[in-house]
Amino acid sequence: MDDRVAVVTGAGRGLGAAIAVGFAQAGADVVISARTADDLERVRGAVEATGRRALAVPLDLATADPGELAEAAIAEFGRLDTVVNNVGGAMPKPFLDTSVRDLVGSFAFNVGTAHALLLAAVPHLLKNEDGGSVVNITSSIGRLSDRGYLTYGTVKAALTHYTELAAQDLSPRIRVNAIAPGAVATSALEVVAADDGLRGQIEAATPLRRLGEPEDIAAAAVYLASPAAAYVTGTVVEVDGGLAAPNFALPIPDVQ
């Protein structure tokens, strides 16, 4: 990815931070965005330690225009080659506690922000000789089912199909792919699996018998964004340790 430029959302920590650093290690400059400026500064330092450049743009994409990031890339680096839509998420909830507002708001945050950023980025990606690439971060819960994940699973499934449809619409100049992580050791997962018992259940349900690391996801993102994946589009890469069904046994009771 020498001298290419990528925008990575949700890059203050976890998967986004690992992807930004992975891109830099592969030779790219990055525009990194997250809500917390201090987190971004730590990631910027890690990127610059590789010898590449980073532009930190603190934004809350729940309210701000994601298109600002595409424009920032052009203003700072003069080009844009890759977009990584990593921002998103939704906490598990029982069915009867899940409102329409929860579902609609999460869809806007997970899918709407990705679309808004691509609307702004695509004209710039098309200026590149070899087009550009998009990597969306979905989830294994988008294809699997377990109690408590109604909102999260629904919106991640939507982002998965969005990826497949956008790949058709933007071919042949722009490749659009996704990564579906399984259980990865990030601060977000620790909120769900805070006790050793639940963590053990997750590891037992994963054939590789461990949680993933953010660097596992970063390696897949580097592949999909690089020329090594020049003949890959509309694909969802499962980076989940072989997870077949989550069965994480969240403490959500039966509906009475």
C-alpha cells in the first residue's frame, strides 16, 4: 500500500486503531477519526512511529457529516485510495426493551454513516488510475443468531448486504468488501464478557479456542485494501476463529 491514503473511522482504539497502524506498516498514510481526541493522538503517534503520516480528525459520526473525512484526506494528502467503515455497534438488549428508536438509530449509525462517507469518497476514488477500495466492518452476528442481539445482528446483516450491493453498483472501478469479525479482544467486548465465565464460553464456542486480536482484523483489512485483492469484490471475509454459532449465554431471561 505504498503511498496510498486511507480513511479509517472508529480509529481511536480497538479494531480501527489496529487497522490504521496496519495500513501504515504496509506503507499508507491515514486519516483517522473517532470521538475522543486523546485516543486519536495515541494512534497518530503509533502511525508516525512507522514512518508514515496520520491526520487525526475528532468527529462524532452519530451527528457529524462523515463526508468531512473524505475532504480532509484530499486537503491533507491530495488523494484518497481506501475507505474503512469501522464505526458502529449496538449493545445487547432483551427484545421487549428494544424500541423502534433503538433499531432505527442503530441502522443510521452503522449503515447510514457508511453510505454518507462513500457518497463523498467515491468521486475521489474514481480519480485513481486503479480505482479504489472500500472495507466495511460487519460482524459474525450478522449471519448467526443468539439471544439479545436483535439490533446489532440486524444492522450488521444490513451492512453485509449493503457491501454486496455497493460492490455491484461501483464495479468495475471500485472494489467493496467487508470483514466479519468474531469475538475480538477489544474494550467493547469486555463490556459484554466482563467475567471469566462468559469469556470461557466464548472461547469454547470458537474452534481456535481463543478470542481474536485486533491485529487479526487489521491483517485482513490490509489484504482487502491492497493490490493483492485486486480481483476480490463483493466478498465478506469471516475472521472469526471458525465460529459456527455464538451461544454466549447472555443473562437475558425468557419472555414471560
